[in-house]
Amino acid sequence: MGPLELLVVAFWVMLPAYVPNNAAVLAGGGAPIDGGRTWKGRRILGDGKTWRGTIVGTLVGVGVAYVLNVFQPTAVSALGFSVPTFPLAAMITLPLGAMLGDMTASFVKRRTGRNRGAPLPGVDQLDFAVMALALTAIVAWEWFVAVFTVALLVVVLIVTPVLHVVTNVLAYLFGFKHEPW
Ligand code: CTP
Ligand code: MG
């Protein structure tokens, strides 16, 4: 695969993991998942992780994977190279993993004394992608190894933080987010 093809495939295959966090920002609010509970004097997850944001984010991600599957043949003929379709397992693990990764980072942030919204550079930009990939590797191993070459994984780990920074700064500028990270 050439560089352009790698970039396009990386974006295509990760889109079901990219969209949930942004959907959660738009849908968020309501009851926090930790129900306000604390552990050692600090919130378990905090008010930034809500049921509504997590459920809507996951469902939107599944919907994105479904739409990509529908348009895959069109994309392949338009692009002139192949992009993957998502098996049911990956349709679920990519968005769910993204949400769980973001949640795990919040758990770690609270344990290390960081309040809701505090940045954790590096982790904020990759938590969701790493967990989405890990959960997908566990649940859909054959698809994972067929799609993710080492080169593609490297591109994903470079492109993801760039896209994360850009989308979050935009979300902040448009008033959807409290902080630009
Ligand atoms: N959000 C949500 N549920 C999630 C993830 C995000 O409702 N599982 C919503 C919340 O309204 C949250 C906003 O999206 O405030 C921004 O997400 P994020 O930056 O991940 O949360 P923070 O508020 O910064 O909290 P944390 O420090 O725990 O990351
Ligand atoms: Mg945040």
C-alpha cells in the first residue's frame, strides 16, 4: 500500500472508533455512569462520563460502521483500491472500545487527582484508539490481523492524535466542548 492508500484505509477503518467520542460530546448530559460515587475521596469516573453520552456514542459508531459497509463497494470503485467491510463483531468493538478507552482514561485521571476536564497529554489523544484496537483484536482476531498490517497500525497511531487535536479544537471553538482537548 502506498502512503495515500494507507491514510485512506486508516481513516476508513477507524471512523467507527472516531465518531463515538464526538457524538458523546453532543449527546452528553444526564446521569453520570458512576452515579456520583467516589473512591478514596475522588469520583470514580466523574460527571464527564454519562450513560446518555456513552450509549448514544456507541450506537452512532455502530451506525457509522453500517453505513461504511453499505457504501464499501461504491468506495472501492471510486478509489481504485480496496477498503475493508466491518463484520458485526468489529461494528460493535470499535465504537464500544473507543468509549471504554475514554472511560478508562477518566478513571486513571481521577485516581491521579485530576478533576473533570483536566488534560492528560498523549492519553487523551490515543486512549480511545488503543482500546478500540485492543477490544477488536480480542473479539475479532481474524479480521483484525487481515486488515491491520504493521504499516497501517503505525499510520493509525500517527493520524489519530492529529485528528483528535483538530476535532477537539474545532469543537471547543464552536462551543460544543468546555476545553480544547
Ligand atoms: N461525554 C459523555 N459520556 C462519555 C464521554 C463524554 O457524556 N462517555 C460528554 C460529557 O458531557 C463530557 C464531554 O462529552 O463532558 C467531553 O468529553 P471528555 O473530554 O471525554 O470528558 P471531560 O468532561 O473532559 O471529562 P474527563 O476529564 O473525565 O475526560
Ligand atoms: Mg476532556
